Amino acid sequence: MLGNQIRTYGANEMILREGDAGDWAYLIESGRVLVFVTKDGEEVPLKILGKGEIFGEMSMIDNSVRSATCRTLTEVRLVTVTQDQLLDRIKSADPIVRLLMRALLDRLREQNNGIRGKTLTSAPPPNPEKFDTERREALERIGLENELSQALDNDEFIPHYQPIYDLRTQEIRGCEALLRWVGKDGKIVPTGNFIDALEQSPLILNVGQRMIEMCVDDLVRMQSEIAGNHAFFVSVNVSGRQFADPNFLSHLESVRYRAGVPADRIKLEVTERIMTEGPLAISSLQACRALGYKIAIDDFGTGFSSLQYLASMPLHDLKLDRSFISQMMASEKAHSIVKTLIHLANQLNLNLIAEGIETREQLFLLRNLGVQMGQGFLFSKALPYDGFISLMTGAAAAEKKAA
Ligand code: C2E
Ligand code: CA
Ligand code: CA
């Protein structure tokens, strides 16, 4: 059955019984529910649950039978929760959280069996392959986190810079700093291999701070080496977790102040997911805006189903996700979406930056549609500092020659 249902029960009604198959979990909207196990025909109470609490979730998670019985104590209103709703979230959780959950679940079951004095035999055998995969993933994740922590200590994280162009004049207007992990062997570890693990671990706070320090220092050097390009900016990716860190803003301000860089040269790229990060992250974003930092929404159009935030959030740029750009030549629908997003950005007075421009056809089309700025492999991939400076000075020399 699809979707959530509301169910109401009178006092003293049985909702689920130990040993039964689990088909729903329940969220209590109102009323109270008693959870108990039966030992030698006697009820042994475990817990009384109230508004906002969930029950019946254990057998949903690992597909086993109910390990306790639940009966209403008062009139009760319940919202049903489907297995898909739980499992989708668990699947997308950090593997270490999944392992922890598995351990807690096993322990709870053992506890219930201990009180009951016997194991519920009708439980289907657990899926050993799945357990192994979960344990392996958690171990891998812990291993990767150790490596990331060592990489931080060894200064193996550095920014590379991808130029961002004015699509009309083809001038470089700024750059996006992209995190690179240069391993001990000098090889770059692909960012996609570790960025999720990094963002899910507290290490992102330290790595993020180091990135900001390096990018701001590099920006000062860039400005002195590339004379004449006054409004040059560096765009830094900041995860929601960094924004929610109470030290984020004071650190950013102290780095910027020490370097003597105006706030409007620094752009903070956040994804739409920040809207789900909680009030602290949002107020910190607003504070950054008030201090003059530029704010860009990254991967625009891919993350968040509500556009409400566009009206309430203090933004400057929308970065049109690469997926739209790569599809827009072949797909009429992607083309329409791009046009609609351009219209939306214009109406809201936001600057649009197209990401992942790879072909001249894409460039021409975007320019004709009125997109102001863009970046992509057609122009350049992200380069280490020196390479980026060579590109900038080479471009400036070519412009002079042409003039
Ligand atoms: P993003 O912010 O969307 O960055 C753009 C990604 O697209 C980069 O991948 C870039 O190398 C790649 N790219 C640029 N132009 C093209 C193109 O024309 N074609 C194709 N196919 N790809 C292009 P990268 O560097 O691997 O970064 C992946 C993601 O990791 C970034 O996506 C961003 O979400 C995250 N990330 C990178 N640096 C940082 C950082 O310092 N902090 C945080 N929190 N996340 C970061
Ligand atoms: Ca970005
Ligand atoms: Ca992006």
C-alpha cells in the first residue's frame, strides 16, 4: 500500500503482537501506547510511548518478526510509516551509522529475548550477505576517514582553480576553487571518491577551514599577479555542515581580514540542500550575505523540490547544473528547462553561471540564450595555482595582442 495513513484506536486495543510479521511502523500523533513482552503467559512491560515516538520500526528495518507487543492505553492516533520510507533513509545513511543501528537493533532484540526467556523462533534467518556488506562498508569508511585525517595532517589537500568566464567577452572573471587530494605518490585522488565521506565526517570542518585559508591567500597573490582585473573573485564550495559550525563565520572573517580582501571577492557556493540543514546554517548564510560575501546556489535545479527559498534567501548567482547543459542539445525538454531557469534567474535579478560547458555548440547556445557566465572543460579544467596564473597571464597577453 502506498503513502501514510492515519489510524485511530480506542483504549486497550492491540496494535501489534510479538511473533507477527512486521508490515508497518507507527508514529504516535496523540495518546499513549504500552510496549510489553510475554513471559510464561505474563505481560512484562517494557515502555510507555507517547506523542512523537515511533514503534514497530525494528522489524521493518531488518525484516524480522515483531519482538514485542503494543497495546493502546488511551485513545490513540497513529500515522503509519511504510518500510520504503524507512529503508530509503537508512540506505542513504552513512555506513557507520548503519552499522551502529544494526548493533543497537541486535542488542535490543537480545534484551527482549532475555526478558522473555526465549528467542522468537519464527524470526526468519538474518541475511548474512547483507550484514557482511554493511560491515565491510563501515570498515572501509572508517579506513577512508583515517586516511583523510592523515592527509589533512600532511597538508595533502590543496585547491585547484577552474576559470569562470564572461561568455560574451570570453574574459576570465573569477575562478572556482576545487578541492584536490594529492596523495603521497603525487597522484590526485578523484574528488568523487572521497568528498561524500569527507562531508559526512567532522573532518570537513578542518579541511574546509584550510581550503578557505589557502584560497584567500591565493586570491591575494592572484590579484597582485593579474593587474587590472579588479573585480576578480574566488568561489569556494561550502557544505551545509560548515555553515552550521558556530566557528565558521568568525574563522572566515579573521582569514579575510588578515589578508585584507574585500568580502565581495569571495563567493560561497552552497547547494540547495542547505535549506534542509536547519536554522543555524541559514542564519549563518544570511550573516555572510550581510557582511558582503557573495552567495551562489550550486548545482541549481537538482537538489530541492521547493523554489520558495529563492524568494527568501539572499542570493547572487545560480549555477546551472552540468546535467542540463550536457542534455540540452539532444533533449528538447532539457533545453526548455534551461530556458525556463534562465528566465527565472532574470526575473529574480540573479546572475546565471553555466557549469560543465564542453562544446562550442553549448557555448553558442548559452550565449544566445543570454547566460552571462560559464565554466567547463571547453575553456579549462581546474588547474593548480601556477597553471592557473599562466592561463590568466596568457589570456591577458592574447587580449592585448588582439587589441
Ligand atoms: P561542483 O561544485 O559541482 O564542481 C564542479 C565539478 O565539475 C568539479 O568536479 C569539476 O572538475 C567538474 N567539471 C568542471 N567542468 C566540467 C566539464 O566541462 N565537464 C565535466 N564532466 N566536469 C566538469 P570535482 O572537482 O571532481 O568536484 C566534485 C564535487 O566535489 C564538486 O562539485 C563539489 O560538490 C565537491 N567539492 C569540490 N571541492 C570542494 C570543497 O572544497 N568543499 C566541499 N565541501 N566540496 C567540494
Ligand atoms: Ca561548486
Ligand atoms: Ca556544481
